[in-house]
Amino acid sequence: MTQTPACPPPLPEAEAEDGTEVNTEAENQTDNQTDNPAENPAENPAENPDGTENPDWTENPDWTEAEADLEPAPPAPALTPGQAFDALYAFAAPALVRQTYLLTGRRELARESVERAFQLAWQRWPEVAVDRDPAGWVRAAAYEYAMSPWHRLRLRHRTPEPPPAALDDRRLLSVLLSLPPAYRRTVLLYDGLGIGLPETAAETEASTPAAAGRLLHAREVVAARVPELADPGELRLRLTELGSKESLRTAAKPVVVRSGSERRARRWTRAAIAFTVLLIGSTAFTLRTAPDHYEAPQAPAATISGVPPRSGSGPLSEEEQEIRAKLRSMFQNGPERLRPELR
């Protein structure tokens, strides 16, 4: 039997005819892995084994896995109720004083209305804090207080305040004050503040068609008396300028408003307790002194003529007393029965 000679092992390198080296198949595979780092995750630290990219590797070469496990920074601490109220007051109070002045035409009443609205907001702060528009809540409260008809009974509100210095401002303010309160408030909210018609109707407690009718009527009155303000855009600009020109005294500081609100709440609480105690005391006194049965009323006395005066027999004499004693001893069993005698 003849033996087949074994094949010689492959040469590690081959040479071309011109003397240059030719890479083997193993070297070609190594070059392919080097050219495509995505197929070799061990040599590509910028990519995780699961195929997700790591953006921090390219931006920060010193990034390590220990730094990736760090917890995120804690959120900023929430504001306390007092700080949140102060922020709302600083944001809304100055502009709200100017708006209330356009609504009433009185500077002191505007400042007082804003302070009273913020005092009410502090008393109901849990409700106001979660409202979607806290500034709108305070604005509605300030407008309601400013438009109250009870202010007419106050002495200081019976005398008019000095009007604005400019003639155009006096004309515009007089036209606004001549409008009914609901119309004045509607035009101020829609044209003065740029609030939408549905929101204006909701704040004035009216339907959307009613609010639109009030707005159109108010614009017609303003355009008739001040023709240059027929354009709604010009009217909005003039309302903003009128509120900004007046030198209005700023409302008190938020700390003063909060303390005033707390004092007012304490006074009302004490007054309610005193009224309750008074009511309970008066009820108990009534129950104690009220009659528990019916008594017929007595007729008034009258004098009757011809009737002798009422008088007694007087004291008994000794003889009369002896006779009374004798009669009592004789007739203890009653008188004898009388019988007729037959003759």
C-alpha cells in the first residue's frame, strides 16, 4: 500500500513576484474589525454592550461608570405659603391698583380695594394657591369690593377727587365712569387687559352673548364721545397709558397685608363667639322666665252703685259664744226628725 504525502502547512506570509508582502486571510479579518468598531464592542467604549450609545463618552473622556451612577441633584425647595403670597403680591398688586383706579376713578379706593382683596386671598390661601389663575382670583375680589354700592354712604367718597391733568385723559375717564358698572368692567377686562371674551363673561358672571353686547355698547359710547378711540387697538393703548400716568400710592407691603388679614380674622372670630354667647344667654333667659301655662286675663274692676259695701258680722259676744257652744254639744248627730202628732 502506498502512502499519500501530507500537505505542507500554509505559509505565514506570501510574497508577490515584485517582492511585496501579501496579507493572509487572518490579517484581513483583523483589519475589518479595526475598520468597523461597531462590530467590536470591547474596543468601542463609547457604546454599551446592548447597543445603546453613551453620549457622555465623547463629551467627557474622563467619564466613568461610577459617575454615571450618581443620583440627580435634588429639586429646589418649595416656597412657603408666606413666600408664595409675597411673590404674587409683588407681581400683581401695582398693576391691579392702576386697573381699579380706571374702574372707580378714585385713588384711595383703588388702593384699599387691592389691599382688601389680598387680605381675603391670604385668609383663603389654600384655595387661591391651587387656583389656575391666582392673579385673576385676586382681581375679581378687588373689582367686587371696588364696585360695591355701599361706598356711596361713606363721607370721604361723597366728595370728588381731582381728575387727571391731561384733557384727553379726563375725557376718557369721564366716559368710562359714565358707563354702567357691568359695562365698565367688561370693557376694562377685554380691551384694557386683553382677556378673552369667554373669560370676561365668566369673571363678570354673565353669558358670552351678554358680555359681547356690553362690550359693543361700551365701545359705541366711547367712540361717540371720543371719536379717535373708535379703534379697539387705540382704546387698549390709551387705557394702558391712562393707568400708567397717574401717580397712585402703592399698596402696603405684603407683610403688613398678611398681618392685617390675620387681625381681621381674629376680630371676626371673637365677634362671632360673642354673638353666639349672647344668643345662648338670651335663649336661656327666655326659657327661664316665660310662663309654662295659660292664664286667662282678668277683667278690669268697675264701681257699681246701690250695693252696700261688703262687711263682716264682727266678733261674738260672751252670750253668743255660750249659745254656739251649747248648740254644738246638743246637735252632734244632727237634728231630730220631726213627726206630726195625731190628735
